[in-house]
Amino acid sequence: MLRVAVVRFPGSNCDWDAYHAVARAGAAASFVWHRDTDLQQADVVILPGGFSYGDYLRSGAIARFSPVMQAVQRHAAAGGAVLGICNGFQILCEAQLLPGALVRNNRLTFASRPVWVRVERTDTFCTSAYARGTEMRIPVAHGDGCYVADADTITLLEAEGRVVLRYVRGENPNGSVADIAGVSNAAGTIVGFMPHPERYADPLTGSDAGAGFFRSIAAWLPGGAARSTP
Amino acid sequence: MKYRVHVRIVPRAGLLDPQGQAVEHALGVLGFTGAGDVRVGKAIELAVDAGSQDAAEAAARQMCERLLANPVTEDFSLTVEA
């Protein structure tokens, strides 16, 4: 069974949601504390949403230097899969595992509502269950979700098809460049996005439109990627 | 010797600064019509133990590059006092 480690930082608050979504999809979920450096041989690491370290300095800026992130860096460098959701996306950008940065929403409001997003990259460990172009409503809940990067980086991301999720036109809740909701590395092994599919992964919470992300993970075959070692 | 370091961090020029825009709007509402181009950043003060002022500045610069400022979105400047 595929093993998924959900990292908990002080201030993580979507950790149980992610755990539940993973378990419901049929993978083996476990928690890893931010002081740990052992990822328990996980195939996939999820950095969940929340407000790690109180969002002090910048969202994700302190978390990226936590002990567990050294292990996540090694896991990622060995080709291991990493998914950052919301605060997890901010941490991946701060850690320079993904390009760009997330800054304050353009209208200064905390955006907390379901928005329409489109899946644009499906050859990743967490989006393979969707057809390219699939549109669905997924909740966002963030104050610092405006994706920015320099023009060359945006051009590169578009040319290489690394925009994984994009807000449907008119739905962009934060002013992100090119309506970008999530991006990946070139190989598709590191993915980060602002929307919270784990909140729509069970009909109990109103929709299971986001369950496909976790079904993708559960069905993923790590292939030649090396498993993480402590 | 201890040096006092003042770090000034502002959003990179050209980057949208919604906080600056909101403050600029509020200043206009208050009648300060001459105020414009408002940027909101942050100031960080710290004491650095170093052998010289240059060494203190070099250390502070590294702190900014690695943690205090985000090179993608922010510019920083430093002043160092004995």
C-alpha cells in the first residue's frame, strides 16, 4: 500500500483533513512531527494547510528551516513526491522547491470560499485521476495566496506545462499572475497549490470533487523514484 | 563587539503592493492628497556580535538573503551602527 506522510507543524490545521482524505482513498497515512527527520519511508509527503509558526515573518518562511524540511528536501531531491496544499505550497516556494512566491491577496481580504479551478497538468502523482481540462469547485482559505514570479519564470512554467491548477476566468480570488492556482517542478514530482481538495474529499463535507487528487496519490506507482531514507 | 543592525524590507519595485495601495487610499480619504507611491514593508532590528563593522554587515546581509527577506518579492537595505 502506498505510504503517505502528512507533516505537522505548530499551527498546521488541515492535517487531519489530509489524513482522512488519504485514508479514504485507500493509501496508508501517517503523521510526521516537524522536529522529526524520519519520513517513515513515505512514498508521498504532504505539507498540509494551516499557519505554520504563526505565519511569522512570511507565510512558510520559518517552517522551511524546520528539521523535517531537511528530510523533505532529501526526499524531493531523490525524486520522491511532495504535495504542498495552501500553507504547504507557501513552504515549498520559500524552500525553493517550487519557483515563485505567494504574497498578500490583492484585495487584502482573507479569501475563504469554494472557487472554480481547472486541472491543466495530469501527468503528476496527484492529478492523474482527472482528465486534462476538468473544472471543479474547490475551497480556498488564505490571506497570502497571490502567486507571483518574474516574467521569465512564468514563461518557462507555461512553456513546460507546469501550471497544474488554474483558476477559471473570473474566479481568481487573490490576484495571482495568469490565474495560477498551483504549479509543479518539471518532473511533476513536486506540486503545490492554494485550493484545499482535502476539504472536498468526502460527500459528508458537501462535495467530493477533490477526492481525485487523493485517488491519484493512492494509485500512484513510485516507479524508479528512490524511497526516502532518514 | 556588538553592532546594532537595522534592516529595511520593502516589496520589490513593480510588484503589486495591496497594503501600500490601501494605505494610500486611506491617506487620500483623510485629505493628504499629496501622498502617493506608498509601499508597506517591514523593519527588523537586531544586535550582531562581530569583529568589525564590515563583518557585522556581511553577516546581516547573509541573514537577509537566507531568511529575513524573500529574494523573489522583496528588496532589503541595511544600516549598521557600532
